[in-house]
Amino acid sequence: MNWLISTLGSSIGKKLMMAVTGLGFIGFLTVHLVGNLTLYSGQDLFTSYVKQLHALGPLITLAELGLLSFAIIHIVIGTLLFYKNLMARPIRYRVKKNAGGRTIGSATQPYTGFIILAFLILHLLNFHFAEHTNKSLYKLISSVFANPLYVGVYVIAMIVVAIHVSHGFWSLFQTLGANHPKYMPLIQKLGIAVSLVFGIGFGFVPIFISFIA
Ligand code: HEM
């Protein structure tokens, strides 16, 4: 317990918790994207994927609880770091420096984080908490994306997720100690590749369901 308090009390401890939880989200998003890709081949494959997933029973509940605790830690510490940065810089610098260079991802990291939180609340209301069975989940997704407003909101949210991940990926590896000049440019490129895969892979789903399927 003392270990946890002193870790959370230090700046590097806070950054470490952000990095570990961020890595957890990248793992979750990868699994979630692979599952969502079955939507591209229609109702049958998606429904059999959902059935197999839900057959895992208690393991899914455990993963959901893990994800929820990671989300709470990431949001609380992220907000604390954002507030601390705001307080430390009452007068804005004209040029903000960042070890990875100033990118749209680094400049907007806390703001994209808050937008993703708002998206997540909407998303869970749309799909997780909406009444459905394994069989009716595909129909639920089709009915949500029959509304062009939701298609627009989801596509914009996926662009925001991609921007957040583009910097988060680089930043978490730097915190975890991979900040060697030899590896960082590669990690930065990998971060952009991962964010493009998430942005395009998730972002095209609402368009596909709404206009093509
Ligand atoms: C177009 C993109 C997306 C689609 C179509 C989609 C679809 C879904 C569906 C259908 C569920 C409910 C699964 C079930 O009840 O069995 C779900 C759950 C969830 N989604 Fe997404 N999702 C998308 C993008 C995202 C993104 C980008 C995030 C994170 C930033 C996310 C986070 C979650 C979470 C946390 C859950 C709850 C997981 C659980 O409790 O088991 N989703 N999603």
C-alpha cells in the first residue's frame, strides 16, 4: 500500500501508471478491432464471434473489471497531470517543446483524452447497456448506424482516438525506458502506423454498415 501511495505521489510513478494502463488499452483496442473486423463479412460471422466471446463467461467479467480499473487510473492520473501542467505554466510559452517534437498528438493529448471519455460513455450506452442478445447485436449496430448523426460522431471519434494513440504510443515507450535515439524514430513511426490501423479499421465500420452492408 505504501508502495502504491509513493508511486502515485511521484511524477515518474504517475507517468508509469499512465504508460502501463495505456499499453493495456492498446491491447484491448487490438482485440476489439479484430472482433469488429468480422462485421465486414456480415451478420453470421459476427454473431458466431459474439457467441464465442460471451461463452468465456467469468473471464469476460474479469477482463471488464480490469479494463474499468485501468480506465479509472488513466483518467484520474491523466487529469491530475493536466491540472499540474496548467498550474506550472500560468504564462503560455509561444513554442512548447516536447522530446518527440511538437505534433498534433502531443499538443492535444489531454483534450483528445476528454473527448474519448465522452465518446466512451455514448458508446457504452449505444451497445453495452442497450438491451440485446448475442443474436440481435448485429441488428442493434445496424440500427445505430442507420442514423447519419451517429455515423458522423463515430467517424470523428475514431479520428480523435487515432490522434490520441499516435502520441500515447510513443510516449508510453519513452516512459518505459525505450528512449534510445536508435529506437525512438522507429517507435514513433510504429505509433503512427498503429494509430492509422485503429483509425481506419474502426472508422470505416460505421460507413460500411450504413452505406454498404
Ligand atoms: C466503430 C467502432 C466501434 C464499434 C462498431 C464498436 C462496437 C462495440 C460493441 C458492439 C460493443 C458491445 C459488445 C458486447 O456487448 O458484447 C462494444 C463494447 C465496447 N467498446 Fe466498442 N466499438 C467501436 C469502437 C470502440 C473504441 C474506439 C473504443 C475505445 C476507445 C471502444 C470501447 C469499448 C468498450 C470499453 C466496450 C465494453 C467492453 C465490455 O464491457 O465487454 N469501442 N463495442
